[in-house]
Amino acid sequence: MSFLQDFLDRSKQLNQTPTAQVDLACHGPNKKYKFVHQRLVIPNLSAPLYYFNFFSMIGQPNVPMLCNPDAIHTDALDTTTVICSTSPHMVGQLNHYSIKQECHFENCDFKFHERELLTGNFPEFHFVRQDDELSVDLKIRAIELITHFTQLRFSLADYWSIPCWCEGKIQYKDQLYQIEGLGSFEYARSFKFPYLPLAFLTYQIINLSQSRQIILVQVRDSFNQIIQSRIYYKDLESQQTQMLDEKVIFKVHRVYPGVTTPNGQKMYLPREFEWRCESKEGTQIRIQGQSRGDFKFGLGAGYVGSFNYQIKINGEEENGEGGYIEYIDCRPLRFQELSKEEKILSGATNPVPFLVKK
């Protein structure tokens, strides 16, 4: 995995040289790219919504943290999974479809059965969802401030993120909410790798005052080694993004009792956690998060939810209630259950410790 990280992945260089931006791809699976993923997240919505997310996985890759075997009825390349949720209790957030029989993809238009529809071209998109539990009608305007999560050499895979302004309506059961706010629109495509041992993911996003947005990502492999640990700090007014990837530390301090997913995977979901980072240039970030407990299964092999937060950036403090979190942990339980002291004794670096389970 270090080979992929250090040689193949060009995302660090691209993020550090924004003038070298590449054209953004947006299409369905084809002969070269068998797997396509989209994500739309709007954090920091008013109660009781707190957040909105749309996440599609078109084709199911052989990656532990992204696999959902229960969704496959024909084969992995014919399987699309879609999770669409907000904070209140839901039972129908996850749906899976046959690509051949229930989906239609053309250019930047994506139709998932008769439920979800994403249409448009840069910079304007339109997302619609028709469902008795959660219906959505959103206009999306992309803002040209590109972040590269992954950019593999030889065009093997790429994964980009771009902030967007969203406005429209969300109907949860009988309640209709007019919303507008800053979100993140993302797209990924990948060659068919035989197997990638990626087992842990947390992706978090917070909207800050003064048109700022922060995205936090950590990925680990099955041996608990960090593949990527980054903070993307975006300032839309100055049109600048700062990527921090040195000494970016994520710690879980308290967890909920262990859960077993529909796929039989046992994991512990975070109740209290923090991020810490101090760059060479002097940028200091510390985030304390407290989960709302509204986790919903269906994002790959794991969950999505929301959290309260206290954030401090270079001495400036800000609090909020609408942080968005994705959390997947398919590592062996020996990594999940080690205490902080045990990890220090074992020589593990930058652990994700679980101190209290209650």
C-alpha cells in the first residue's frame, strides 16, 4: 500500500499546485472504469435535519470497507448501492439496484431506478429523490475550488471533491423543509483492482463561518497502517484550499457498545473523538466531536451520522451541531479493542484508541 501511496497517488502534488488542475470527469461505468462513486453532503443544516447525504456506489469493488455482500443479487459489477439520509430515524435510507435492469447512466445524468435522479453539467446540477419517507429536490451549483482525494498515475483512478451551493426542499415524512447551504459534491472512478485491503475510513465535514469548509479524512489498511490522514481547509472567499497531511491525528475517546452490521461485521462506533494537527507553516487545528447517535447503516460496510463539535483554528474558536461523519471499521477487533496503553507498548503509531466503551 505504501507503493500506491508514495508513487502512484499524485493527489498531494495536485493539491499543492492548484494551477495544475485537471479536467473533472463525470460519467458512468465504462470499459476502463468499472467502479464509479458520487457523494453529495450538506452539513450544518438546522434541526431536526442536521445534515443531508447522497452516496452512490456504482459497481462494488473488492475493498473490505466498501463491500456490502447483501446488496449483490447478480454480480458485483451489476450492483449499485445508494444511501440517502438525514438525521431523524429512517428505515429506507439504503437501496440497491441492478445496473442493467434498474439504472440508466448517460454523460453526467444518473438515474437510479425510479427513486433517485442526478442530472446536469458543470457547474449546475439537479438532484431529485421520490420516496414516501424522504423526498428531495435540490439545485446544486458547483464552486470551482477543486480538491483531489486521489489521483493515481496511468489514469487508474481519480477522486475529486468540489464545494457547492445547494438550495431546495427536503421532505421527511409529512414535514417539508426549505434549505440552502454550502455542501460538497464529489466523484470517483476506478479501474478494476483485484483487491485493495482498505479496512478503515472516517470522512467528516463541517461548514464554518465566513464561507469556510473543512473536510477530514483518514484511511487505514487491514493491518491498521495509515494510508491517508488529511485535513482540507477551504476558504471560499479567498478561493484557497490548504491541505494538511503531516501529524494529522485522529483519536476516539469513547465508543458506543459494539454493533454487528447486516453483513456480520462487528465494529465500535465513535461517541467522542478528536482531531489534532499543526502544520510546518504554523496552522493549528483542534476539533472535539460528540456523536448525536443517529448512525445509519449503508455506506459501504459502515455508517453515516452527525455530531456536535468544538473547533479551534489558530486560536479562533467555533461551535456547532451539524457536523457530518462517515465511519467504517473492518479491521480485526484486536485493533479496535486495544487500549491506549496497549498500543503504546506495542509500538503502534498514530493509533485510533478506544478508551471507554459505554
